[in-house]
Amino acid sequence: MPDREPRDEESRTRWQNPVAGFGVTFTAMFKKRLTEQYPEYKKPVAPRFHGRHQLNRHPDGLEKCIGCELCAWACPADAIYVEGADNTDEERYSPGERYGRVYQINYARCILCGLCIEACPTRALTMTNEYELADRTRESLIYTKEELLAGLEEGMVDTPHAIFPGMTEQDYYRGQVTEAAPGTVRQVAVSKGERSEDGEEAEPAEKAEGADA
Ligand code: SF4
Ligand code: SF4
């Protein structure tokens, strides 16, 4: 008699276990589905979600980046590489004295913390909601200035081009320039090896070493 109780227990669990398993399945059938249909459906992120960076432009198309490197110094992951250069009247990228000639962000290092955008004095650097940053090689995770630069909106002319006539750099930050001046045309990017108007091919800019992969 004393050994009957354990055997009853054993036979009970032998048929109860599978039934209990189906019970879990059955109750789950009536619960709200948590499956994300990604990538067919992309769930909207919070408005201030930290995604891929963007280099912004002034309303006439000139670039806001002044090549000061403050973002690179603020970055705890050493993910940003900047090289500044001087604007000239013949080749102008930003309203002031300097512009960011080379700008790279290494997304193999970036932790999307946002410290760089806090450090930027001109609001040239902000973060978008774009989060699809995965890629197959380290090289492709280094985004260049051309990839990070904001697209052209209505009223903008692509850089390089002249500053709005009669306006100063400060006027741009006061919001007094709202679009490109009538007749603004893109200048020849001589430092990038484009041909000048007289047909002479200029020396291409020195290739930057850039952010380490
Ligand atoms: S978000 Fe953070 S880690 Fe990424 S580049 Fe900016 S400062 Fe560096
Ligand atoms: S993005 Fe901002 S902080 Fe970075 S180099 Fe340009 S102006 Fe300076």
C-alpha cells in the first residue's frame, strides 16, 4: 500500500502533460498577436527616436556644417571624422568662413547616443528616425558626407554656390534667408576635381584617410 501513491501520481502526469501543453496553445489562440510583420510593415518609432544622422542645409541650399569638429570631440565612440576647409567666393559651401570638406560617421562604432548633435553649434547635425543601418561590410557602414547631406528642397540650389547677396552669416542664423536668391547657380566644385569654366581640369582634393573601419 505505501508504494501506490507515487504510481498514481506517475500515471496521472503521463496523460496530463500533453493535455496541459495543448492547453497553453489553446489559450494563446485567443491572446493579442505580438508578431511584427517586419519588413513589410514598419512600426512607426517615437518622434525623437535616435536614428541615422543628417547634415542639414540652410533654406537656400548652403550647408550648415562649419567643419568645427565639435561633434567628433563629443563622440564617446570615436565614430566621427571631420576635415574642415576654407570657403572661397568661387567655391562656397556654407555662409561663413569654413565648411566641412570631409565628413564621415562610422556606424560600426556609433551607439546612437546623440551626444554629437548636442555638441553641434549650428544645428547642422541632427538625427533622423531611419534605423535600417545593417550592412555586410565595415566599409559600407562608414557613411560619407554625400550620404549624410540632406536632400534639396524647393527653393534650394546645390552647393557650391554664392551667399545670398547682401546677407551675412549671422543673417542666415536669424532666419532672414528663406530661399536661394533669384539667378543663383551652382559653382564649379574645383576642389573635387570638377572642370572650371575655362575647361581646365583642377587637381582633385586630397583623399582623406577618414574614419577607421
Ligand atoms: S550618436 Fe553618439 S556614438 Fe554616434 S556619432 Fe554621435 S556621439 Fe558618436
Ligand atoms: S556637424 Fe556641427 S559640430 Fe560637427 S563639424 Fe559640423 S558644425 Fe561642427
